[in-house]
Amino acid sequence: MTPALRRAVAAMLIGVLLYGGFVAYAGYHNIRDSLQHFDGWAFPLALALATFNYFIRFWKWEFYLARLGIVGVSKIDSLLIFLSGFVLTITPGKVGEVFKSAVLLRTHGVPMERSAPIIVAERLTDAIAVVVLILIGSLGFNGGLLWAGLGSAMVLLGMLFIIWPMPAEILLRLVARTPLQALGPKLRTALESLRVLASPSALLIPTALSVLAWGAEGCALYVLLMGFGTHTSFALALFFYSTATLAGALIPVPGGLGVTDGMLQKQLVQLGGVSSGIATSSMIMVRFATLWWAVLIGFAALAGINLRYPGKVSAVDSKAPQGS
């Protein structure tokens, strides 16, 4: 079994145990009763909204490739490579998505130090977008500004490190004095590429796309709640989903497992007035639609790449950096 598959299976097992715990806590009979009154149209629509998120983010991936002058990658290859990163989306902070840079290297010869900064830029614009969505969702809700402030601080610190040359130069000098000095030129290339992607002129369009993409997933939660017949407002659903997503991103656990799930369920019950059974059912459904669905799509994309480039995907998987 390859490292990527082992990690995905391990995370899935953890997820099953966590959701089993949530079901036991909320009460199996309460969840069963809530599902009996669930309108089946809501779940396919939630999946469609999550899939919409992926294609909007692919548009952003294409924008970054063009920005860095990476050419010669067909649209179908680019889409499959982008989606393949979802295989490791359940790694802490989704850093495993750097896997798609390794696939791009093996299939099209693009150096990882050129494309890997895209992953950092994606996470940066995603973080900005989630903070924007929290602000929108908190307009009619007290306490939202606290999470928005925390998220904004993290984003600003990240942008400061990227845009201000001094911290990066200090880091490069420190690396040059260690056994890792051979990585210095590649690290410098990566930082230069990252500055191109994080410049003010390159932030507006990707951030707008991220707001649209992650807003669609917040809408998926709202749709599921509607399917259960609850009257939670769209703004509250957006706030609950965005704050839980931010919490899962800030705390380095695989896919936000336990953190995002627990916070989402608790907010629905304590702040949204949703019954425990419906809250747990909605949480499990939205997490399948927005997390596990992505993992399944990632494996399908990986299979597609393997068909187009036999042997190269397995080479990537066996040589991918551990912890990526």
C-alpha cells in the first residue's frame, strides 16, 4: 500500500471513530428520527455545491500557473493534477496538496520549487476568503469578530513574511549555515515565486474566487439544514461553517478531524438552536460532501493520471516527501 493510501485509510478510520462518537453522544435514536424527515434532494445539491468549489479553485490553480509562466500543461492534465492533490487533503493544514507539485514534476518536468509556492498562495487566499465569509456571517451575530480578528492576524503575519524581504533573507542565511545549505537556491527560487503570487495585483482575483468557492460550501450546510426543515438563517450557516473551517485550519490535525466537526456540531446546537440529532446528522453530511467527497475525487483523478502517464504516479507516491 502506498504512503498516500495508507494516510487516507488511517484518516478515514479516525473519521469513522469520531463520527461514531458523535452519534453515540447525540443519541442514535435522535439521529435516526431526524433522517426520517430529511428531504433527499438536499444531499445531492450539497455535493454539487462542493464540486462547484473544486472547479472554482481549479480556475485559481490555472491563474497561478499562468502567473508563473508554467506552460505546456493541457487543461485535462492540469485538472487531473489539481484534483489529485485532494488525495492528501486530510493532512494537517492540507499541506499534503504539495503532492500535486510532485505529480507536475514527474509528468511535465516542472521543478517543484517553481510550482510548490502555488499551494502556499492557495492557502493564503483561502484564509483571506474564510475571514471575509466570517465577517459576512457575523453581521447579525455577536462574537463573530473575534474569529475574524484571529484569522486576520494569521493572514497578515503570513503576508508579512512573504512580501517583506528581510525575514526571508534571514531564513536563507540561517539555512546556508546548516547541513541543508544545498537547499538554499531552491528555497530562494520558491520564495521568489511566492512573492510573484502574493503581490497585491495577484491577490484580488484568486481571493475573489476563494470567497465564491468556500461560500458555496457554506451554502451546502445551509441546504442540508433546509433539508431537515430547520430555520437557521443563511448568514448563521455561513458563519458556523466558516469559523469551524478556520479552526480546523489553525489547529494542525489531519483534515481538521475532530476540531471542525466538533465545533460545527456544537455551534449548531448551542448557538443555532438546532436539535442534537439534526446537528450531528447535518455535520456528518456536510463533512462528507466537503471533505470525504474531495478525497474520493482525488483518488479518481490519480487513477486518471496513472492511465495517461503509466508508472509516473507510483514513482511520485514512493518518492513524495514524508509529511507532505
